[in-house]
Amino acid sequence: VGCAFRCRFCATGRLGLTRNLSPGETVDQVNFVRFYLAESNSAEQGRGQPTRPFRCV
């Protein structure tokens, strides 16, 4: 939850990095949008720097 990079242009960085979401928490967020907000066309977007774990890219 949050981001460790603290980029000046990004509000997420102001939160700092607490922890990563678990897979279940990510699924819960998608289900919330689909069922409680009745949105069928939505996109899930992660926060943070996608190239940080460069070995995984």
C-alpha cells in the first residue's frame, strides 16, 4: 500500500510504502468495482514503479 519512490508529481508517493496488497485484496478491489459500483468495463491499475523489480521485467 503506497509507494517507496516519493516522486514529486505523484500523490501516491506521499503515502510512503506500507506493504504490498495480497492477491486476495487485489481480487477484492476488482470485485468491488464490478459488483458494488455496477461497472463492467473497468481497468485495474497498479501504483508504484513497474520497473523497480527489474529482474522480473
